[in-house]
Amino acid sequence: MTICNACRYCEGYCAVFPAMERRITFSDADLNYLANLCHNCTACLDACQYAPPHEFAVDVPRVLAEIREESYRHYSFPHWYGGPVALILAISIAAFLFAASRLNHATMTAVFGTAAIVVVGLMAGGFMRFWKESQGSLNPTGLRYALTLKYLDKKDGRRVFHHLTFYGFLLCFAATSVAAFYHYFLSFEAPYGYFSVPVVLGTLGGIGLLIGTAGLFAVKRTGSSFLVLLFLTSLTGLLLLALRQTPAARPVLAIHLGTVLTLFVTMPYGKFVHGIYRLGALLVGPAD
Amino acid sequence: MRVAGAYPEDEYLADLMAVTGGQTDEELARLAIRESANSTTWMRSHGARFQPALGGTLHLDRTNAFFLGGGKALLNSHYAAAEKRGVQVFYNAEVVGLNLSGGVFESGAVKMEGEQRTFRAKALVAAAGGFESNLEWLKEAWGPAAENFLIRGTPYNKGTVLKLLLDAGVAPVGDPKQCHAVAIDGRAPKFDGGIVTRLDCVPLGIVVNSQGQRFYDEGEDLWPKRYAIWGRLVAQQRDQVAYSIIDSKVLGRFMPSVFPPVRGESIAELAAALGLPVDQVECTVKQFNQSVKPGRFDHKLLDDCRTKGLSPAKSHWAQTIDTPPFFGYPLRPGITFTYLGVRVNTQAAVLMQDGRPSPNIFAAGELMAGNILGKGYLAGIGMTIGSVFGQIAGREAARVCI
């Protein structure tokens, strides 16, 4: 990074470089902040005169990716990152299949409600730890940079696929919220028609997630278990919608719920948290 | 170009005349300056992205525009634009022979992955750089001093194409000893240290040679107009090395190089750490400090801080060196590119030894920069020549082909 600070030709690419230039020495917290600010677009690597095979062998995105991964562990509680996702997935699907005949709305709400509260609490804790260490003042324009992915400026479609994934996820979340509102406040119970608000939101979100996650896999040629879970969640969800009036509905529902529960419980220890710390890093002032 | 302030043609030309001592082809120089305004548009339309003047405290008025990501990003975007238009690019391919007949290009021999292939073409654009990475050739011009030169760019600029063209009867231009040489951090790697080895602290302190003595006016003119003479100045010192000495007052007023400065709590300690004769350096600094006249320091213009009765004088930005800790950077000549090249006309066509232009050989970049740069350097002129004559050469070559 001393090399970057002496060169500075990349400072127009993203917020990482101007933020780097405000520092002369780098503490662990600084590095975690910079690492989470990096969107891994690799524009700086493509431009770098000192990239391998140069003897300086500068590769900022790779170094920051390694620090970032380590920072996910550092800010989580307990200090985990990654885990036996496939095993958890298998267990939860098996559990739902086993309980399929006895599944009712109350159990589902209890299971997912508890999971949601714990998960949100754990992730909020991580965010607070990150925020405290980064010692930033709030810079609200960071929210816009996060929502528009201003710094994910790569011409391979990554930004579009990420938008489809992220906003697809939000639409699914909205669908669930509307359905919950219908259920508790309007006493209007599922199943809802194909053109009802929750189903339309969920379908659009599911399609967005399918295309977005598949696209991200294609352009990155790799992906996290979180990405796989998102893909499976939307796939099983859409399948459920298609098959909901057939005898296959119950097992498919069980598989879908098992997937969603796995998605939930692994969230604080998987790639999902990149969004939390990325948002945090973008919100840390001063404005760039 | 997007510069920190406009730079009118006549002023630029006058500055160019001054640095080259009149050794410039005025017609070509005017063409380069005038066309540079259009070349930015052309570059942008082929993928280049400019960025505002870089951060930091470098004095950037009247210098070049900056590319987002630097030169490699610029070339990546141009290669991408070329490939999109169906241009085939061969990498790891070295031109090893040119076949000319009476000033007309017929074919070229290219070594690709150990195999030699022959390319026939209706036109040739030579844009293969100078001979700055060819230490043997540099030694022919400079003698053994060249051993101590550092080469700022790629180790592959061996001057092969330049030599092939000159051997085939193309008229040479420029002196093999002339080049764009700046004083860079002496700890830089032999090749390809690039931009991070630059040092801008010369005007802010004093520069001594290995005997601990000053040898040139560090505050002669604004740094963008003077930084390029320091490579030669250092090259003329014993062992081709010099040392910039500053005090804590000026920290933060220049872009540091990638290497941390050598530090000392006293001048004596610093001199010892730099391996310089301690008594002489102390004496040089003392003499300098006693000659500094009071003035109003302003790093951004030719201020009135100067020495009196000192030889060599320091004409601007002279401040006493008295605030510890003191810092020093070793300086070595960093060769950017050489000026010996091929003579061209306004169509970028190379001229043969009898003065006639070749109908189908064109040259661009460092290979012909010597037409405009007889000696000296002016910030941004290398890029200007490269981009303007690159476009002209390409256009004229296309005209020959269709």
C-alpha cells in the first residue's frame, strides 16, 4: 500500500484509494475497513504497473479479499466464518420432511421467528463492532453508493447480476412481509392467488434471484455457499408455487423451508455479511 | 487536456524552445501541441478515461492530464478497442528483421514463441520505443557511467527496431546521449520501478553529491519545468549518485517515493546514515543556511526565498535547514526514454538519408520523439508526441493501404 500511496493513479476508481491516502500507517481496524470498502472489481489490478510478474507483485484486490474474509470472522460472534452448510442443509430438510405431515402455521412462525430474531441480533452486533472499530462519522451518501453499487464498475455484468440478486432478495422479503400483514392484520390466509401482491412480489423476486445468482456464478466462476443457498431458495420457492396444487406440494414445501432455514441460520457466518460491512464501510465518512 | 490550468500553444512552444535550447523541429512541435487538444477526444472515444489532477501535494500546474489507472489502463483500453474492431494482436512477438527496398517496406521478420515468421504488409508503423533498456548501447554513448543508470520502464526497450531502421538507411535524428532522465530514488529496482520511485523534494531542500557538496541550483524554476534536468545532473556526479537533504518543515509538501527517507536527529547523524563525509555535509548546510535571505515561502510559485553570495545559488524556495529530524533521499539517474530516433515529416513518414520520405513507413512515439526533443524535457511532452503522432502514423498508413 506504500506503493499505491506513492503512485495514486488508481484514486479515481473507487473509494478505497482516497481512503488509503488519508493514512500513513495502517492498523488492523484500518485494514478491515479498507478491505470491506473494496468491491473486488479488480479494475486496479488490471491497471497496475506493479502487478505480477513485476517484482513488487502488487495485487490489492487479492490481499484485501484475504483480509476481508478474516474480518468476517473477527466481527462475528462467536468468531466463526463458514461452516458445514451442506450438513445443516441436509439436517434441516430432513427435519422438515419428517415433520411434513404435522407442519402448521404456528410451528413455522415459531421456528422462523426465533431464527430471525437471533440472526438479526448476531448480525447487528457484528455491524456495531465494525462501526466502532472504524471510528467513522456517518456519511449518508454511502447508502446511495451501496444501493447503486457505484464502485462495482466492471463491464462483465456483475453489477446487473448483483442488482438482480439483491433486489430479488428484497422483493422476496417484501412478499413475506405483505403475507404476514395479510395473515395477522387482515385475517386473510394463504394460499394467495397468482396475481395477489405477495405472490407477484415473491415470483419477481424469485426470478431475479435465480438469474442474478446464476449470473454471478457465471462471471465470477466461483461462489459462496450463501450464493448456492439463495439460488436453491428461489428455485424451490418457484417450484413450490408451480406445484402447490399437486401431491408434491408437501415434500417440496419441506425442502424449501429447510433451505430457507439453513439460509437464515448460516447468514451471520456466511457471505451474506459482506453486505453489512460493505454498507458500514461506505457509510463511514468523510464523503469521498 | 484537462490540466490544472490552460497551457496556450505559444507558451508551451516557448518553454519547449527553452528546455531544448532550440533543438526542436518547430513545425512538428507546433503540430504536436495543436493536435494534442484533439487527441484527448480521440483517446476518450477509444476507451481512455481521464481523471482530475491527482491528490497529494505535487505541484501540478501546467503538466499532463492523468489517465485513470495510468498508462497500462490506457493501453488496455486501446488494445480492447482495437480488438473490438477486428485488429489481431500478437503478444510475445519480437521484430527481428525489416526488409526494405529503396525506402519501401516489404516485409518484417518476427520471432514468436521461438519460431521466426515473415509478415508482408503494404505499410509499417514503427512504434517500438527508444533503446533505454539496452545497457550496452547506453554505455556506447555514456561510457561506464551508464552502469549506474536505473531504467524507469520495461526491460524490453532494446532499440532493435530503431537499429534496424537506421541500418536500412533511414535518417537518424538526435544525439544518442540525450534522453529523458530524471533523478529518482536511488533504491529503485534496475528496471521498471516506474512512477513510485519519483521524488519531488529537490526544490524543497538542498542536493549534495557523494563528496557532500552542492552542485546545482535546486530552486531554478518550477519543478515540472526542471525535474527532467536532474537525471543528467546526477549522472555527471561521481558514481552517478546524489542526496536530497530536507528538514521536517517541508514534510508533507511533496509526494514521497515508495521508500522511506533516511533519517537523522542532526545533520551529522543524517550524513553518517547516508554514508557521506560528515564534516563536509555539516559545512555545506551551515554555509547554505547562512546565505538564506528572508522571504515569503510559497511552494506554488517562484517565491522570493533565495540565497545570497552562495555558489551555486538557490534562487527560490530557499529555507534554512534547521528543524530536526532531518531526512535524506539518495538520487540516481532514472532513464525514461532516449532521444536518438528516426527523422519524420508532418505525415509521420520516416525520411531516408537522402531526405526523401518513405512512401509506406511511419513512426510514432519515442522512436521519433527526438525530432521535437533535441534535449531536455517538458512535463507531458512524451505523451503528447506519442498520442498525436500515433494517430497521424495510423491514419497515413491506412491511407497507403486502401
